[in-house]
Amino acid sequence: MERRHLPLTRGSSRNRGSSRNRGSSHNRGSSLSRPLGLLALAAIPVAVLGIFFLLPVIGMVGRGFRPEGRWDVPGVLAVLGRSQVQSALWFTVWSATVATAVTVLLGLPAAYVLHRLALPLRRLVRAALLVPFVLPTIVVGIAFRVLLTGPLSWLSIDGTPVAIIAGLVFFNVAVVVRAVGAAWESLDARPAEAAAALGAAPWTVFRTVTLPALRPAIVGAASVVFLFCATSFGIVLTLGGLRYRSVETEIYLLTTNLLDLQGAAALSLLQLVVVVLLLAVGARLRAVPPSGQRVPVRPHRPGVGDVPQLLLTALVLGFVALPVGALVVGSLRVEGRWSLANYRALTSTGSHQALLEPATTALDLSLRIAVDATLLALTLGLLVALSVTRRTHSRAERRLRGTLDALFMLPLGVSAVTLGFGFLVTLDRPPLDLRDSPWLVPIAQALVALPLVVRTLVPALAGIDDRQRQAAASLGAGPLRSAVVVEVPVLWRPLLAAAGFAFAASLGEFGATSFLARDENATLPVVIYRLIGHPGPMNYGMALAASCVLAATTAVVMLVVERLRVPSLGVL
Amino acid sequence: MLSLREVSVRYDGVCAISGVSLDLPDGEILAVLGPSGSGKSTLLRAVAGLEPAEGSIAWDDRSLAGVPTHRRGFALMFQDGQLFAHLSVAANVAYPLRLRRIGRQERARRVAELLELVGLGGYDARLPGTLSGGERQRVALARALAVEPRLLLLDEPLSALDAGLRERLVHDLRRILRAAGTTALLVTHDQDEAFTVADRLAVVREGRLVQEGPVAEVWRSPADPDTALFLGYARVLRDGPAATVARAAGVSVHGDVVVAVRRSALVLDETGPLSGEVLEARLTPDQLRLVVDVEGVGEVDAVGGAGSHPAVGERVRLRAEQARLSLLH
């Protein structure tokens, strides 16, 4: 009996959707042209995704499966039997699980404090917490190295799994705070009040009423965090070195150092399967908007009962601030004195010819590429969002829409290394020889940023009641006019926010870019990685200074995004 | 016994409730009646401990200041029930019993008993999402009663329902509350609901308590013209017209008088003392409703039996029913 509930409510929400469309159901005669129209709208992004994502990934994976032009499936399966691969697999699973659990446990109290309590500077703190998420992973790695080898060296956890997990938590805690916080903020206060009036103490209210209501948001955030942890590249590479390898870094090592494409292909495929499964689970668990009116709560003043949560939030803030602080301090110290020399050195090419071009040139290039990638990601993302949120009439159409939606989430979890290397092996001959094209890097970065853009735009577009368009049309507005009246006012903020996310993600992209960028046109994250790879205190200092510049740039972008007040990430 | 003394609630400096004093003896049902936005729900939430209030709220002379909601022993029933959507009907009703660590068997027995009381026996396994609005409210009532609360707080319990259902449920509510012997505070904007369910009535307007007393008494003599109009009186007459109508009803008056008349205060009667010209006539299934320009009074409502049907412009004679009008002071 209880089981009936889920399909029932799903069904009813679907019915609600279709009853909205009833006004235009008379033109159902054109049942075939509608899916075609949907495809036409989605054609460009699908083509781009096909050529620049599926083709490289398939090419890369195919190369592993057919090493000498012959299928060699047993050989690929044998890869999974290698002890090194198994240990990488095991490490990925357990480190991602632990990191996800810690992230959720730390993120929940912070989500409560930052979204339900009336505190001064609440928005600023929320924006500050979002910075780690958009910080280039390579910068996160370096910041932790500085912290763990410097002020916190007495903990002696540098180079241990603890350091990697700490890095992953640092990177992902914002996801939980944002996603769960947004759900918590819009939670109806009355069920909790009803429980309290029935005699439930605050903790019981939380356990029996609030937590079940938040469960979709928590599970959704946790699955995304797990995805990010399991496919993290920059953090594991810089903090784990060669001793602790995840599947992602193993793919990198197999591809670049050992040229073992078969092994890399097997792991890429395994990762792809796991990611698809996780995305499917995530889509099922994604919060269904509750029906009926809700009474949103006003944030209340912190009371005595909020002290533990406040303390935990302070802990989270400290945890986020420490590595960043250590990084900034480290960049300002030269030979035991305060100095701006590291920043001045950014105009040079470093000692021992670490770089071919000065770091400032790399920054300039990074910004240009980020602008290109952002425009690309926005255009594609907008087309995708428009096509997946168009009203549906038939089951087939809905299924097609769902497939499209899921397809564009794939870059979120596919190894950026696989993507980058796939570019190199598939787009290197006519008709598509892009090896020397300046568009190669922007395209790769746009694809990595695409899921963020789509996930920011889709909820905003889906939230528009179709009856508004119908109302505009009934008042005599043509399609363009009604778009201006209905869509644009709702969409411009999410569009700007998506631009911010895409820009930040592109600026910090490391995995794919590290393959595609050449020595003479490296982006800043690649330059930073090269600098720490070369000996010499000057190079190290420059790496820190460059990291600070990169972090500051993304932080400013994120502060602007936060000003837009878009409930981004809440629905990833 | 619940007693409020000079209770005020402020939101950002604006008074939602100011200076309300009330007593509610054990076993009685008090309806707080007021138009929407009058602050009556705020008063209820203050009693429940969900809003910080100034003044004193006490139960049996012990102040409730600083006692959190869950320790007050009051149950609150919301306008839309606020059932926990993830729990079945039985689990919803059992929720407060679980909190009180009541054993499984006893719990099952109580749940069955309560569902029977609200007329929903056998609904145990249903989920709230599959119930109708009326059923949901019944479950919410059963859940609130499961606490065996010292005081049951009802926030517009039937307002979300459609008219027919509300009419049926309002009698059920009275019966259930009586059967359970619960002391209850009911907030509503619907006077029929208040009259049917409550023993006592408190009228609230713009955050202030205007009048309080037994239902019949408040209904018979409203405190002021606005209260009279809110309680369903059709018009308020003053001075000459008021005196004319009062005298026609056999009430002796002198000086300034204010009289509130119900729609049925003036009745068609060939031997009646008042006369006037029919301005409007409308036949309803039960009676004839008229608007008459009465000499010495002006435009007023009147009724006649369904059999009579004077035309517009016709002159008619009317009598005044003493029980259908109220002298205001």
C-alpha cells in the first residue's frame, strides 16, 4: 500500500504539467513535427557534443579496445585484474566515500546556519564558501601543500590519504551548503511547527520531519559530491603524488607516462559506466517540487540551541580559510621576509627556463580563452536548456527530452584526461585537424563547463508557467514578443550566473587543458603546474603568486554571481 | 485554565496583537472570531509558543514564558492539517504517541480508537497524498487529539474545505471535541463555524479584543456597529430610524440609539406598524427577500414568506421582530 505513493505523486505532478498544456492541445495533429522541432533546436549542441565529446571519448576508448586494428576485449578486461589498477579503484572508492561523508556532515550545519539563521554578513560568508568550489583544483592542491608542509607540518599528514580527503572536502563543501541550504531555505516551516506542537523536541523535529523533507536534496548533493571526488584530478595529483592514485590519475599516468592506452581505455570506460549510473540515480532522487502553497520561513535569530551548529560552521569556515590564508601568506614571503617579489616575478619566465612565456602572458591567454569558452558554453547551454524545457505532449518526446538532458550531463563525470587525450587522437587529421587551432582549448573547456550552465538555466526555464506564454499569446503577442515579455525577465539573472560559473570553471580547468595547451600558449593553471614541477624557490614562489592571482580572479567572479542571487547548484 | 493578560505580539515594530486579555476555563471551547488579517492566528501561535509575545500567558496560574512549544502540552492543528507526507495515516496519528514512548500495542489501540472517533476507521495504511481535504483534516484532528492535550489549538480548521463539506464537518468537530472533553481554542473568520462549535466567543479586530463572552450573549448584543456587521447583522441604524424600528419591535427607547438589524428583522405583515415601498424583491427557495424604503427609516432589508410576492414599487406593511435586532450601547 505504501509503495503506491511514489508513482502516484509522480503521476500527479506529470498530470499537472500536461493540464497546463491543455490550451494548445488542439494542434496535436502535428505530433511528428514536434519531436523534429525539438531535435532541430537541439541539433547544434548535439552536433558539438557529438564531435567534440563523444567522438574523442569513443576514439580514445576505441583505441584501447582495438590496439592493432583488432578487437581485444579480453585484454581490456585483463587490465582490471592488475593489482595496481585494483588498488587505484579501491582507493578511489573509499577516499571518495569518506570525503563525501565528511563533506555532508560538515556541510549540513553550515547550510542550516547560513540559510536559516539571521546573521550579519550571511551573504558574504556564503559567497566566500563558494570560492573553493570554483578554485582551480591545482590551486587547491598547492594551497594544501603549503599549509601541510608549513604551518601544519606538525600534523605530518602531507602526502597521506588524509591530506587528499581534506582537499576533496575543502573543494566540495560548498556544493552541500548550496544545494541543501537552498532546499532548507524554501522548506515549509509548518510541518516542523506541527511536530513541535505535538510534543517533539527540536532534535526529534529535525530527525522525524526536517531530515525526511531534506533527504532528496541531501542525497542529490551527496551523489554530486561523490562524483566530483571520484573523478577529481588536480587535487589527487598534487596531494597524492605517485603513492596514492585514483582512477583518474591512474588514467593520466597510463596515458602520458606509460603510453598504455589499453589500460587507460579500460579505466575510462569503467569510469564512464559508473558516472552514468550515478547520474541516473541522481536524476531519480532529484527533488520533486512539492505541490501546494508553502509558507517560507524568515531566518530567525540564533538561540542557545544553535551554538553547536554555529561552532561547526566556524570550523568549516576556518577549514576553508586556512589553506587559502596559507597560500596568500606563502606567496608574500621571500627568503623569510615580506615581499612582493613573487608577484613581480610573474612577468618573467621563472628560473631554469621553467616557462617559455612569462606567467602574465599565460594569465592574459587564460582570460581570453575563458571568455571564448564562456560564450561557447552559454550558447550551447541555452540551446540545450530551451530544448529540454519545451513543453512535451507525448511520452516519446518526454523520453527524448530526458535523454538529451542526461547526455549533456556526461562531461560532468567523464575523465577530463580522457577528453583531453581523446581530442589529441581523434581531431588530428582532416576533415577535422584542430591540433593547431586556437579553438581547441576553448571548446574543451566549454564542454567541461556545459553541465554547470545547463543546470543553472534549466530550473529557471522549467519554472516558467506555460500559461504565462499562453496569456501573452492570447493578448496578441507573437512568439518573439512573448519571449521578451515572459522568458527574458526570468532568464537574464541565471544567464549571467551561468556565465560566471562557466568563466570560473574554464579559468581553472586543468585536466583537459594540460593535454591540449602547448608550451608556448599554456594557460595559467598549466603554468602553475609546470612551475611547481621545476626546482628553485623562485619558481615555487611564482607558482604561489600565480595561484593567488587565479584564485582572486575566480573569487571576484563568484562574488558577482552571488550578488545575482540565483539558486545555482541547488539542482545539480 | 488558560489565561492571557495584556498579550501583545510585534513584528518589526508593528503590533499584530496588542493588549489581549482572555480566560478559557477547562472543558470549554472558545472561538476567536475576526476578519482575515485581524491578528487572530498570531494570537494562537503566541499561545502555542511559536511567536515571541509580551504580557503573560499562563496555564493554571503558571506562566508559560520560556516554556518551548513542545513542553507546553498544547496541540496545534493547522488550516491545512500539515500531515507528515512521508508517514502513513496511522503513523501520523501515532507520531505523538511514539514521542511519549507508548508501547506498540497500546499505540495501535489508541490509533484505531482515534481514527474511529474521526470516522476514518481502516484508513491506517493510506498516505496523506491520497486523501481528500476533509479526510486530511480529520487525520490532523485525530493526531492532535492523540496527545490528549491540555489545550487544543485549532487554526481555521475547516477554512480550506469547500462549503458543503465544511457544513458537515463543523458538526462532527463539535461532536468529537465534546466526546473527547477537550479544552479548545478555535480561530476562525467564519461565524457559522464559531457559533456551531464554540461555547464562548472572542471577537478580534485589528489586533485588539473587541468583545468576549458566551456565544449567545455576544451574538445577541454586539459591542459596537462594526462587530454587529461582522457578526452577520445586515445594517446598523442610528437616531430617528433606529428609534422607529425599535419602537415597532416593542422596545422602549429614548435619546440617541443605535440598532443593528438582521436581514430578517422586518417581516411582511398586513397588520404591521411600518409601511414602505418595495425597491427590490428576490425569491429564494426558503423566503422572499426584499429591500424596502420604509417611512421614517429609509432603505432596509425585509423578508416575507415564500408564498407572498409583492412587485417592485408596491406599498407593503411590515412588523419588526425583537429577537432579530440588537440595541447597541
